[in-house]
Amino acid sequence: MKILILSDIHGNLPALEAVLATESNWDALFFLGDVVDYGPEPKPCLDFIRRNADFYVRGNHDHALAYGVDCGCRADLRAMSVATRHWHQTLLDENDLDFLKLMPIIHSTIADGKRFWLAHASPRGELSSYLNADDVIAANADIDADVILVGHTHLPFLREAKGKLFCNPGSVGLARDHGGEACYALWQDDQLVLKRIPYDVSATVARLEKAPLKKDIVDALRIVLTKQR
């Protein structure tokens, strides 16, 4: 069984399309939240998740946009998040907002003979905690699952501990360790693998430059999107 595991698309359609061009066939798709904010095209990204994800959970940015509340973002990302969220609110309709509101916080399912646990930031359901691999393992080893999946930090990890796999697939649309790459994970042949592929980040930046955003916001997003190791 092939399971495509995505997280943190953040309205970046060129990045999502690059993943889909590489992984064109899968048996199931899991999404770990944050389809909106930052990127230029939230609507087609949200439509893709709504139509294609077998199981999904809500991210802190999805929650903030849907309910009009703070995202709990890091201080260095807050201005970009707020500015793009206000813009995204004009691009989405009531059906889109209802979909975001109804996304579960946590989801558990059995696939390929394994129990998968899906959450955004914390496996316990907190939406905005920034947890590294050690934090996730230390606080969640007692969860009744074989594979525990989280997103949110945009920093991928894959660890085996206490008879479980713990994984953050990284961000499809806004990788923080290296710009111009879309990160995701793949479950296949009873193995979980982290993947990353290049995409045309210049296309994303060009679309942001045409958006009704202030220049300093676009410049800040460009830096994050094109950051090199």
C-alpha cells in the first residue's frame, strides 16, 4: 500500500503540483494541516485536499482563518501570516470556511495493518506548539498507534522509538530548512520514507508579487521561500 503524507501546503500550488507530478499514484492520502496562509493560491490547494485526502486534520493557520482568531505563530512569521490570512479570507467562500472549521484536530485510522495517528503540532491536539523529535517522542510514546504523524514546524524528522515510528514530513509549501523544495513522506512496502523535491519557486514568488500585499510582506516571503542551507 502506498500512502502519500502531506503537511503545510500553505497555498503554494507550484510546490503541490511538483509533488503530484512525482507521486502520481497512491492508495491513500493523509494531510496534517495548514493548507492556507503565506502562499498565493489557497483555493486550489484547499480544493485538492477536500477532493483527494482520505484523512486530514486541522492546522493552526486553518483554525485561525476559519474562526478569525490568532494563529499562535512565531513572532518572526506573524506579520506574513496575518497579511496573507486577510487576503486569503477574500479568496475563500463560506463552503471553504465550513470545511476548515469541520476538519478534525486529531484522527486515528488503520491502514496497511498499522494504526496511524494524525495531528498537526502535537499528537495531543494542541495546534501551535513547536515540538522537535525528542519532544514528540518523550510526551507521546504512550499513544496507541504504530505511526505517529505531525507537521507544523516545517522541519522533517523520522525516528523510531519505543516500538513506534514518529514522523514529521516537513512542509510542502514553505520548507524552513531549504527553500525551493517541497517536502513530504511516503509509506510504501511497510516502510516510511522522507522525500523532498525541487519546484519552481520563482513561479510562487511571481504570483505573490501580483497579490494585493505590501512590498515588505512579499520580500519577507521571498526570503523564506528561497532560503538556502
